[in-house]
Amino acid sequence: MKRILSSAAIALALAGIGLGGVRLAYAQSASASVNVPTVVVTVVQALPLSLSSPASYQLYNGGSMVSMDSSGALTVNGPTEIRFIIQGADGTTYSPVGISFKEVSGGTSDSIGSTAFPMRTLVARANTTRLSVFDADPTPDEFEFTLTIQRSDGTLAIIDPMIINK
């Protein structure tokens, strides 16, 4: 399966908070990678939950499994784990606290991404928390997803970029 994740589609959301405009679309492809692809999200400014906070994105360890183009779109070539690490542009500490998915095209059998994304893990280490998502569904689908982050003072914010899996 091949996935394209656009920086306009990666969004952070807490359970109960609405979905953002993140898109994932799936297409068939085969590839393997030894390293775990990691997306580092740099928060430019944390805004109230009703607004999307601006952020930039960098991909590490993509190898042949995941790549990112100049627009920030990620292409994923098969089932893989993707890690998200959140940092502040000004050094502020942020942690991901949740992720949610919504199927928007390609079918109706996995409306909240339970089959496509069966494993979602938060791992806390010292001052950082890493969010990992395992993308397992090889069927052509498109999802929106939202990520929610928490600043070190407890403030919650949403990062709302786009992801397309092909």
C-alpha cells in the first residue's frame, strides 16, 4: 500500500475533540524498511482548541518506506509504524495526547480507522512523549485524522495538517 501524508493533513486531537482536515488515501505497493519513520512536528504557536496551531514537519528514517516531498506530503509504501514527536519552535515542551481517524472516501467499512490503524501507542520518556501509529490496512481508503497535543503547562492544542495515503 502506498500512502501520501501531507503536512496539511497531520493533526493532533484529543478524544471528544472534532476531527481536523488530515487526509490519508491508500493504494497498493510493496516495500520494507528497517528504521521506523519518524515525523517531528515543530509547533510554531499553540492556539486555543477551536483553532489549528501552525507547525512545521520533518521526516527522519523514511528510507524506502516513507518519503516527504517539498510540500510536506509523506508517501508511505506499505504497512509500517510511523512515530510523531512534538517539539516547540521556542523550546517549549509538548506531548502528543491523542489521535483520531475518520474515513472520508474509498469505502465505509472502517469509519474510524480501527482496522487501518489497529495500534496507537503513547510512550513517555523524561520530558518527551512519542506517539506511534501502525498503519496496517492495504485497501484503498482515504482518512482524515486529528492529533491533540499538550503543552508543559497543561494547555491543549490541535495541529491540523493533511495526510493522504495512496
